Amino acid sequence: MSFCLAWLPILPLHADDSLVDRRVKDELATSERPFVITPHKVNYLLPVTYNPSPNVAPFEDISTGQDYSLTDFEAKFQISFKFPLVYNLFGDNGHLFFAYTNQSYWQVYNQDASSPFRETNHEPEAFILFNNDWQLGGLTNSFWGFGAVHQSNGRSGNLSRSWNRLYGTMIFDEGPFALAAKVWWRIPEEEKTDPNKARGDDNPDIEDYLGNVELIGVYGLDDHRFSLTLRNNLQKDNHGAMEFTWSYPLIGNLRLYTQYFNGYGESLIDYNVHTQRIGIGVSLNDIL
């Protein structure tokens, strides 16, 4: 979820503001300040995560005959920010943004392998958001928009993973509850004839696992924030995913942050492998 109403005056927070209202007002309050970076997705550090079945196969394919092992425990972190490119493209609406998200998996406890970064995913995107006030089933459709996103792991050869998408999104909210619905279409790529060449499709079946639709629900209970993400390919041979998070303020902007993932596509290197992971750490912001 990502929001901006940069053309509105900065308004004070009220007790009856929805979670989306509060996020928008917080962004407005800092949008003109120098040295302030606006969060896009959640920025977090999970120094301890546990995955009982780490996917070793991609790395064994490129090993030099030596035993290659991964530890069940590793660190995971995400850095995500955005900034506006153009405000008010259409009268007093239509705001164009650029965003970047980095998600990394660090085998920090794997001293036998010199604690490598197992996987890093890069996700630059450009998107446009429109303010809205449609009512649907007791919820307000506060925003809708569309964008283009590239995601890759920056690797080469058999470890290379990437795809490009066009997407549309709608954000609904009411009081302490918010719901974001997102659908996408993958931009086709030509078939890869040589795995050692950059040109061509690294992962032609990625849609079978990462699907075409995603729902994110967020609920706020006092200072607690709960979120549930569901992703599905809408096919009979379902390869979906779910992610549940909970956060609570600790001190200043730091929040205790917990995350549980179960399904496919947590990272690009594991897009076609079922993953179950639980982690705990801190975040600098939450989704709302």
C-alpha cells in the first residue's frame, strides 16, 4: 500500500481518522522536509528467521564439487522508499511516483560458507495514484492506480531470475481496516536459448507460482498492526502464498515486527519452491 495527497493542506490527526487517513497525513507532514525519505513498503530487519527447508538446489547446480549447505536460520531485511515525480497531472488529481524496494536474505549464521547473502531482490517501479471516494459495501475506495514494475535478483546464468509487470490497484478502507487489491499482467519475453546469455526469459513459469492477483488486509487495534497478504494464480493447480505480520511500537519509530510466510514466491530464487518461514525483529514503519 502506498499513498499521497500532496495537493491537500496538512491536516491534524483526529481520533476518528482511518488508518489510511493517518498514513496520508503522516506523509504530508514530512513530504516537504529535507533529508526525509518516504517509506513505500515496510522497512524492517529480522535478525532471526527460521526456515526448516532452505532451498539448496540452485546453488548446488553451480557448485564446484564441494558440499554446499544452507543454515535454517538466517537474517532477512527490506528497504523500501518512494518519491514523487509529478503532482496533479490531471487537475488536482493523478500523482506520479517512483519507488524502489530491496529485499535481502543473509546467511549470517553460516560461518562455514563465510556468511553469504543468499538472495537479494531488486524492485524498482513507477506508478500513478488517483484519490477517490467511491463507496462499496461499507468501504471507501480511497485510491486507485496503475504502474509498471521490474523485479530481478541481479544474478547471471542459472541463478538469474527476473520479470516485468503492469499492474492495477485499488485501496479500500473504513476506520481501523484497510484492504488493497492488486492484479497484474506479465510483459512477455522471448524464450531463452542459452542460460549464460542475459537475453530471454529466465523463468517462463513464474506466473504459475506468483500468480496474477494479491490481496492485502490491514487491521489496527490500538497501537497493534496486523496484516494478512494472500496471493493466488487462480488456477486449479493452486500455488498460492500467505504472509501474516504483527507489529507493536517499542521506542521512537522502532516497532517490534514479526512475520510468518507460507507458500511460493517469497523470493525470486525460490519462486517455484514451497517456503515456510517465521521471523522476528524490528521495523521503522508499518504498512499503515
